[in-house]
Amino acid sequence: MQPAVEFRNVSKAFGRVQANADVSFTIAKGSIHGVIGENGAGKSTLMSILYGYYNADSGQLLINGESRNIRTSHEAIALGIGMVHQHFMLVETMTVLDNVMLGAEGGFRLAAHRAETEAALRAICDRYRLDVDPLATIADLSVGAQQRVEILKQIYRSANILILDEPTAVLTAQETASLFEILRLFKEQGKTIILITHKLGEIMEITDQVTVMRAGRVVGAVATATTSKEQLANMMVGRPIQSELPRAPFKPGAPVLQVEQLQLRDKAGVSLLADIGFTLRAGEIVAIAGVSGNGQSQLMEILSGMRLPTSGSVSFLGAPLPYVGRTDADGLPATFRQLGIGHVPEDRLRDGVIKDFSVEQNTVFGYQDRVTNGWGLFDFKAIARRCAAMLAAFDVRPADPSLRIGLLSGGNQQKVVIAREVSSAPKLMLVGQPTRGVDIGTIEAIHTELLKLRDAGVAILLVSVELEEVRALADRIIVMSGGRITGELTIEQFDTTRIGLLMGGMHTS
């Protein structure tokens, strides 16, 4: 069968960083093709070349057997290539219909074109079971529904080759299953899907072929049916991965964080958090499990000082955190960091890094007072030494302090954020979705670092939608649904069915 896409000796460098080096492989038409590799392996760069974001320095790209020089995304779209990015490209205040029409409004026939587009979208939704209302506002949709909007955009634009970059990073298990049903239907319709993911279980479940990349090069290409997760992991990182990390015995210390009757209401008076109460001790990892959007994010924002609670109290090391008497949270995150509260935010691009600044600058954001000399000026030599130590300890690639952090892969950005917070020697670490969009080798490294902190007596509050991650790290599990705590379990009581019921709001005995 003629390939839908063929890469021939494609290379791309960004200054001294060689992102792709002589990459060659083919993607069969009407197949689901997985592209996997560590963070920084060159996967996203390669797909950006296919989609016209970047131009290759050398090599050849063939689409349906014809050599193409795709210089812009408009040219890619015209060739039937669509891309759904890990971070959605949607205007949240606009409707689904308006987002689809952006850039293709139809000139003076706007009203007629809107009606035609709405009818076309409803037909596509019916055909591909996308379950999206064209007149819904993006901000009112779940993450899974927003992703379906992105897919809807590509199908409306007649995409026959669909690139999905980490599509399940923010989806629940149910949303992932729904997505895979849609992808199988696409395949039946003769469309070609390119799936970039770090989740090897998903690769084994949904793909026909897998291409493995490491350090910008292809290191293997196999039929999915002939391989295993263990073999793929070894190819990705070049070494065996530990399925279970060693854990020291659980020896909790004194209370570090005590939350009592915490409440949060929005401006309209809608309850976002209700009666939240728990205790977290030194040397303990407490994981908060739940479907995204059930209050976990708001809880972490309150505990990190990013927003104020409506009522309730929070004590840190026996002293109340200073919420009372304030009208806003300005300056609170800095105060909390000075007290010894580290924070790895759920959304690293929004809250964890400033992507237009360098890696070195991002290693000191929030901790500027710790890298000054006796006159209150920045000690740039100390900053450089500190940054170099972080990049080496956390294996950040490329280890270039001057590189704009936005050019790093998502996983390497996450390493920088975690390195910065760990290096601050916190007494309490708030960790939100630490391995979202991160490869299997980096997951192992991040989990190892969190367990080291726990064994050193740090109290860790972990928010994760990945139950495997919860099982790997937690000493206790708190389950949230609808802004409330619906249950609490020890790790010995871990049971996916029971946790699933609690995540759905059903209290169990």
C-alpha cells in the first residue's frame, strides 16, 4: 500500500541543538501509527515539520507518494493534514462554531456561511460520534469535549492525515476510551492517524505500527502486534525501566498541614469546595484522586497562596496560614514559599514557567531572594552554578542554560520546574499532575525524586488523575468528587473499582 507520509533523511537543528537527524520512516495510509520516545527525542519537532510550523534543514517529505515542501500550516491543511496539539488552540470565550470558522469566515456571506457551517458540523458530529454542540461556549465544555472540538475542526477542514500530540494527557479513562472509539472509526473511513504519546499501554491498544525515536534519531520501527511495553520502553530509553520503585517503610512524623472546614465559592455563589478537611504529616505522601474538574485544582491554588478560601482554616507547622483579613492573594505565593511550601503547578506553561525566558532564568523565578549577594544584587555566578547543578541532577535535555525554555519539550520543562522546587528544600511540597505528558524514563526519575523527599521527611500532597501513579507513590489516598471528599483509603486498601465509585460521587463502606 502506498504510504500516506514518508520521511526521508529529515534533519532539523535549532542552533547547537540537533532536534532531528536523518529521520526516515513511512506511515501507511489508513493506519494508526504511533511515534514514541523520551522528552526531547524530536517527535514534536518532526510533526511540526509535517504540519508546516518548521521547515526541515535537509531531507525530503512525501505526502501520498509526492514530494512536498510544506512551508506553512496553510499548505499542510490544503494537503489534508490536520494537527491536534497537546495544548488546545481554542478561544474559550467563543462558541464551537466560531472557533471552527476562525480564519475561514466566508466574507460578505457570513450569516449564510455560519448556517452552512453549523449544518456541516452537526453532520460530522453524527457521522463520527463526536457529541459536540456547535453552539456551546468552549469555556463551558469539559477537557474531553474541547479535544473533540479540535478534532472536529480538522475533519471540517477535510483532514485525511491527523496528527495527535499527547491526546490523552488531560483525559479521564472514560474520555480516553471515547477518543479511541473515534480514532478507530476514522481508520475505518480510510484516514491516517499519527499518535504521539508516552503511554505505552495506549500504544499497544490502539496502534498498528510504532516508530521509536531517541536523541533525534529513529532507533526502531516495529509492528505493534510483534512487540511489548517492556521492549518499547527499553528502545525508548536504552535501558530497562523499573516497574516498581523501592519504598522505605512508612514512618509518618508530626503534622505539617492541617485543613479544616475549607470552603470556596465563586463570584456567583456556586460552591467549588465544601467541608474539605484532612491532615498531612511529615514523611507522608497523600494523593488526591479524582476526575479533573472536581475541586482539586482550586484546593491546590488555595494551599499555594494563589487564591483565598471563602472560609475555613489551614495550619502549616502549627501556625495558621495568613488568609484572614486579606481581600486578594497578591504576594501570598511568595510568602508561602518563604515559609517552606514548594509548588509544582498542574499547568506548567501557565503557572510553572515563562516560556520566553531562558532555562537559567526559570530556575530562579520565585526564589530570587536566595541568589543575591551581600548588596542585594543578583549573584550571577551563583545562579549559573545552581542552574548547572539542577540540569545535571535532573538530566534536563539539552543542558543549555541560555536556551529559551519554550524550546524545550514539555517533559524537560517539567524537570526544570521540579528541580527548582526541590532545590528550595521545602517542608511541604504541593505537586499537581507531575508526569502529565512525560515519557516513561522521566516518570521514573520524577517518582524517584518524590520518594526521596518523602523519605527525607518532606510532606507531599499529590494531585493526579493517573491511578497507577497514585498507587506507585501514595501512603494515603483522598478521593474528591464535586468539590467534596468522598472517601479516604490507605494504600493497602487501594482498589480501582472502589476508587472509581468514590470519584463518581458514590460513598462506599
